[in-house]
Amino acid sequence: MLAGFGRWDILVNNAAIAITKPFGQISEAEFDLSFAVNVKGVFHGLQLAWEHLAEGGRIITISSSTTVLMLPGYALYDATKGAVEQFTRILSREFGPRGITVNAVSPGATETETYRDG
């Protein structure tokens, strides 16, 4: 257990990077970065939750409404958010016996620096 943090009641997986550009222009470095932040970051958070989340706790993963819109330029971003959605679906069954719920929220666009610069 993380020293000094006790048991957790909730985890919100909210870190993300949105690289949106035509598929043919995506570099391998951008692919790696997107999956490292959006998928691997969520993976590590979920692993920590497995160890530290209290019985009856809650996990919320953040996806995106764009995963169902099929927008040009969103292939990479939506692929990472699709992975997050699959983690959510499957882990809801694995955490379920402990009374822990796992849900995804798929918000629409939020005006942030990343959104404005995209």
C-alpha cells in the first residue's frame, strides 16, 4: 500500500493527450505518446486501485464522445479511448465481486488549452 495514503474510496482516471490529425500524418512517436498517456496511464491507475481501493469503492474512467462519431483526424485519440472503454467493461466484472463499480464517462468537447490548440 502507498505509505500514508490508507485505503482509497474512488479513482478518477482523467489524464489524456489528444493528438488529432489525419492518419497518414501520425508519427510513431505520437502513437507511442498517446498510448503511454491515455492507455498506460489508465492501466497503472487501475492496477493501483486493485491494490488500494476499499471494498464498495468507485472507479471512473474518462473516455470521449468522439469514440462514436467517427471524426476524420481522431483515429489515434479514439483508439486510445476505445482501449479505456474496454478496460472499463472488463474490469467492472473483475472488481465487481468486491462491490466496486467501474464506469466510464464520455464527455463532449471541453474548452481547454489542448482543445483550443487542436
